Amino acid sequence: MPKSWRNLILGTVAFLGTGALIGWIYGRPEIGLLVAALAALAWQIRQLLSFHRALGTRNFDAFRFGDGIWQQVFSRFSRANERASKYKERHRVLLREIRKSTDAMPDGAVILNGSNQIVMCNRAAKQLAGLKPRKDRGQRVDNILRHPELTELLQSDDFKASIEIESPVSPIGWLNCRVVPYGANQKLLLLRDVTERLRLNKMRRDFVANASHELRSPLTVISGYLDSIADDGAPEEWVFPVSQMQAQARRMNAIIAELLELSRLESAGLASLDNTVDVAGLMFAAKKAYQSSSGEHADIQLEIESGAVLRGNSSQIESVITNLLSNALRHTPADGTVTLRWESNKKGADLTVTDTGEGISAENIPRLTERFFRVDRGRAREDGGVGLGLAIVKHVLSRHNAELHIKSTPGQGSQFRCHFPAARIDASRDLDVAGATG
Ligand code: ADP
């Protein structure tokens, strides 16, 4: 038994014994015992009240409890209290530092709970999105930043996706929003000012579109004169240069047409993406167009495994099919085969163009959709390649929420698979063409 306990018990017994003894001297030991017990109780109550007061005032130095068990309880308690205060102070300093560093961040950060209510936000979030750290605490962020796309992003739990929304505080500003998981059942909404980036992008787009447009008219005049010279019978020494100039003018026309198409695609929202697209029908038409064109080329096979109809833009999907088919034919020898396949399942639908041509080496595959990228620049120039076809394909697909998967083995052939998500497939309008081949 600890010494303090023993002292308390022995002290109390001695005190009660002394009371009883004094009572006994006066002939009433029970009264003496009772008085001593009441005195001991009163003393304990006094200590308890002092302790309670000390807790209330938090001023432990103003109280003394002698040497007994109360002193021990008290000093232990005040030591623990001191430690807790130190921890608290350290945490307060740490919190202040964290707040200072998040406030120094150029990007907005908003901590959200599981119901997308604001727990905390930094200074940049205040400046970029007009959030008020105190007033908006506990409010749903999508009630303050009202954008359907943001609501969708918050509900999707897709931590890789990001969206761009108009700034709520500046009429010309744009914000990039991302959501990342944070702590237990919390999320961090990150906001970045992308006004400048989007402005530069728009300038680039406008420049390319305007320049291409402006080049078109002089080129039409040049081509027109060249055609007339060729038709009217140019002098002998001019025949070759004129035909060369005609070929180059045609090439420039093709480049301009592709640049303009890319610009058109980039000006989002211009074309409707909700029309019914008969992909199988477009494949039949593309095959027919190439088969009736002059020149030798690989055999074109059709594998229509589904009559599913796509929700999208018909002329853009047609451009995907013709770009992929013309590439495949250009890179496949005449005795090879190019297969166009359309199939669907619960996960969506796939438009695949496979060829048995020259193939592409692995290191070039990730770069194929870059603008003006060509594997063999010299050869591509000769066969009319501009390097914009796959950039157009990628753009159209991303506008249709689809992905492009490329597989290729040099010397054996390539496969370009466009995967459309189920949301883009209209199963209720399944056309009865499945099983068609040719
Ligand atoms: P291009 O107008 O030059 O065809 P693309 O963007 O359509 O431009 O294609 C980029 C490059 O990818 C091409 O230059 C070619 O080298 C390569 N490529 C595209 N499709 C195929 C294919 N089916 N087989 C082999 N190489 C291909």
C-alpha cells in the first residue's frame, strides 16, 4: 500500500480514536467519536471544495493542500494540466503555421465533409471563389458555387477528373476545380485560376483559325490559275513545274482544311453532340467511297457486330472513321487487309480499325495524337500526310467522352480502338444490321 494511503488511514483512525478517548474521559465515548468523525468529514469537504475552486480558477498556485494525499492528487493533477497546456500551445502554433502556409498557397483549398459542407477554406479560396471562411462554414459548397458540372464532380468521387468553371467573382475569370480525398470521409476541393491559360489557348485557336481562313482565298486563286495553265496546255518546260505547284497547292489546301476542322472542333459547344449516329451506316459508306476511288489499296473488311446507335455528332464520327481508314490504307500494302469493326456490350461500344500493315514502334505510339506528329516525316510528306488526322480523331473522341486505344506491332499491323461509354449508346434504337460483314 502506498505510504500516503497508509498515512491517511492511520491518521483518520488516530483522529477518531482520540475523539473517542476524549469522549470516554467525559463518560460519552460515542459523542466524542461522532464529533471527531464530523470534524474529519468537514476537513475532507473543505479540501474537496478548495480543489473544485482550483479547477474552476485554473490558478493552481493559489492553493496549498499540506503534505497529505490531497497534495499528491493536486500536484499530479496540476502537472498533467501543465503538460496539456503545453501540448495545446504547441498545437496552436502548429495550426497557425499550417494556416499561414495554406494561406500563402496561390491555389484555393476548401476542406469539405462527407456531405460536401465547408469545414475550412484558405485565403486563396476566398479571393478566387468569394468564399467567406466564417460565414460559409457548414454550408454546402455546391449551394455557393452553383455549377451543375461541379455538383457532378463532387458526387462522382472521380479524383482524377478536373473541370473548368466560370469564376464567381470575375466576369472574365475561369477556375479549374479538382477534388482529392482528404482525411477520414473528407475531401479537399482545389481551385486554380486558369484564366490566363485559357486566354492564351483561345488566342492560339483564334490565330490558327484566322490564319488558315485567310490563307484559303489566295490559295484558291493560285490553284485556279495553275489549273487553267495546266488545262490550256502550258509550254513544255512549264509542264513539270506547274504539276508540282498543283500538287503542293493541293497539299496546302489539305493542311488548311484539317487545321480549320481542328479549330472548329476546339470551339466547343458549336456542334450538337446529341444526334443519332448510325455508325454501321457510316462504315458502309466509308468502305464504298474508298473502294470506288482509283488506285490500288488493301482489302477493306466490315464486321458489324452490333446495331447500336451512338449519341453524338454524325459528321465528326464520319471524320474519325475516314481518318482511321485512310491512315490504315496508307500504311498497309495492297495485299493486306483493313478491318472496320463495330461492337457493343454493357460497358459501351467499340469502333475498331485494324490493319495488317507496317505497324508503329512502341516509342512512337504515345505521340501519335500530337499535332503535326508523323513517324516518318519525309515519307508522310510524299504520301500527303499532314500529321493532324489523329489529333482530330482524339479531339472528336474526347468530345464524345470516348477514349482511343492504340495497339501495334511493327511489321504486323496496328489496331485503333475507339471506346464509347454506355452513356453514349442508345440501346433503345438498335438498328437491325448486327452480323453484317463484307
Ligand atoms: P497523317 O496525316 O500524317 O496520317 P495522323 O495524325 O493521321 O497524320 O497520323 C500520325 C502518324 O501516325 C502518321 O504519320 C503515321 O506515321 C502514323 N500512323 C497513323 N496510322 C497508322 C497506321 N494505321 N499504321 C502505321 N502508322 C500509322
